[in-house]
Amino acid sequence: MSLRMGIRPIMVCSALLALAPGAFAQSKVAVIDLQQALFDTAEIKQTNVEMTAKYKGRDDALEALKAQGAVAQKKLQDGQDTLTDEQQAALQAQIAKLQREVTRQNEDLQADVQKDREEILGNAQARMLAAVKKLAEERGYDMVTDIHALVYFKPTTDITKDATAAYDQAYPVGAKPAAPAKPAAK
């Protein structure tokens, strides 16, 4: 009976060792710099140009206000000895008003740019993840991980450029997004 007790653990261990190679099959892994892949897409590059053009007028107006403030500040500094107290006070009030306006317009502009950026990048990131998933399935990758979470990787496992190309192919610039399906009429 004690012989049986001694053989059973050996047999269980032997069976586990025989099954181990199948359980630890090599996984196929790829890495991606998701941010770089996204920013390298034709869509994001075009959108960047469009956003720059969209906000150029407001940016120019902001720069003009800053220039007015600089002119008033210089006038105040240059006239320290020649301006009356009332003129200096008026210039200081004008400078303060311009500074408040610059701050307000700058905050409004930054908020609008941030809102647009978040919307654009959110939509593009969702499409990029879909493109990466499709690429991974086509190439048989078991896992794709972001490059920034790794200490080391082989450059041959990097699919960043491939993901950008897949995104550009799936979502060409200038193509209209597919219209949502209309419900069937009853």
C-alpha cells in the first residue's frame, strides 16, 4: 500500500510534464507605439492643418491684443516723466483691461481647441484600435501591447508603421463616413 502511495505522485507529475509543452505554447506578440501610429495617420495630419486654419483668426486677434498691450506698456514706461498722473492711471487701466481680455480670449480659445482635440482623438483612437485588432487577427498575434509599457522589445515585433498604414487604408482622408443604417419602414 505504501508503494502505491509513492507511485501515484510520480505518475501525476509525469503526466503533467508530458502535457506541459502544449500548455505553454509560444505566444505571438507584437508591440505598437499607439500614440505615434495615431499621429502619423493622414487623417490626423490633415485634421491638424484644418484646426490650425480654423483657429487662425482667433489666434491672430489674440496676438493683436497682446501687441496693443505691449504698445500701451511701452508708452507707460517711456512716459514715466512726461505723463500726468491721470494719463498714467488711464494707461494702467487700459493695460489691465487688455490683459484681462487676453486672458479671457486665451482661455476660451484653449478650451475650444481642447474640446475639438479630445473629440477628434477619441474617434480616431477608437478606429485605430479597430485597425490594430484587425491587423493582429490577420497576422495571428495573440497579443499587442503598447511600447511605452515595456522595458525591452525586439524591433522586429514593432507594428507601429503597419498599424498606421492599415488605418490610412481603412479610413482614407476625404472619404465620407458611412451613413448609419436607416430602420426598415413598416
